[in-house]
Amino acid sequence: MDMTGKTVFITGASRGIGAEAARVFAAAGANVALIARGQSEIAELAGEIGETAIAIPCNVANYRQMAAAVEITVSAFGGLDVLINNAGVIEPIARLEKADPEAWSDVIDVNLKGVFNGMHAVLPVMKAAGGGSVLTISSGAAHGPVEAWSHYCASKAAVHMLTRCLDKEEAAQGIRAIGLSPGTVATQMQREIKASGINPVSQLDWDAHIPADWPARALLWMCGPEADPWCGQEISLRDEDIRRKVGLT
């Protein structure tokens, strides 16, 4: 997939899937805007990638900051073709009765409001250019309850519906909205899950998790026409046929 001349806006780009997506898209020729709260991490990654990357410290839960980050990206690269809604958190992991209400709400702010903020901020730019791709990291937790993950499950279920709503409202204007459910990925989030010791996911062996570059490569594939049948839906990397299409087998 040749992304030369395209610009990709990646939230949660300081580590894990977001950082690997930045590397994969940059290698495909894209300009990449690295969005995260961890300023030093994205600055280091931008230095690694070179002049086609910019680092923009930003809290995705703050709409003004997100809108400003989009403006900076467009000013730097002349447009914005792909939004990757990757930023997400799962801590603190806790059963409902023990959950701290403010901490629970903070997770919703990042995982759900952050996705809405990204969608809302990029839509005018993409529509003015005739379209674009909005790719959002989903989860199996969007479709089934997991003990002590009420905040994560609720936010991911809502994000799944946001993707469907965006497709219904804007597909005719050239907006390609697709979710990606990667399964369990060898990232810092999985280390946090492992440390919690709660529910079967925390008991998985580390080698059960896929490497972060797999979903990154899937996101690149999702920018092409072969992924068009999944617009408004969700792609699962647990699907062997999808892995073959992406080239992961």
C-alpha cells in the first residue's frame, strides 16, 4: 500500500500499536502526526522517523487540544487523509463495586470521548478534500462482558456504535469508517492486565499475544479498497482470512 503524499493522524502514538502504526505508515511513504500525552516519547519517535513525522502533545479527551492538533497537522502537511483512533486505557482495573467513580469516568473520557473528539475534528478537513479513512481500534470487549473491565467494555461498545454512526452519516461523503479488533496484543496494556490477576485474560501466557506490528500492518491494509466491504463494520485479526489478506500468515 503506497501512502506517498498522504497524511495520517495517530492518537496514542507514544507506544504499542500507535507507535508501530507510525513506523509502518511512514515506511509506506506517509506523513505521520504523532499524538499522545507522553511528549518525550513521541518526540523521540518523530526523531527516529525523520522529517515526515511531527510530534504533537495532546490529551485526546480535551476537544480543544484535539482540534488544535488537527490544525497543526494540516498546516504542516497540507491535509489529513487518515485518522487512527488508537489512544486507549484500561487502568484502574476493578470490579464495579470497588471502582473509583472518577477514575472510571477518566477511562470513558479517553476511550470514548477521545474517539468522538478525533472524528469530529477531522471531518471538515476530510470532507473538504473529498473523503478520508477513520480507523478505530476496537476490542472483543465491545461485544461481551469481562470481569473488572466495565469501563473498558462499555467504552469499546460505544466506540463500535460510533463507527457505525459515522458510516451511516458520512459514507456518501467519502468517509470510510472501519473498526479493527486486534485480539490480545503484546503491549504495555497487556502488562497492566497481567499484573491485575483478574479474569482469564490476565492468565494468558505472554506468547499468546500477537506483536504490535500486526495490527499496525492491518491498519495500513484497511486504507486500501480491499477493505471497503468492511466500512461501517469491524475487522477482526482473529479471522485467519483477514490475516491472509493482510499478509500476516
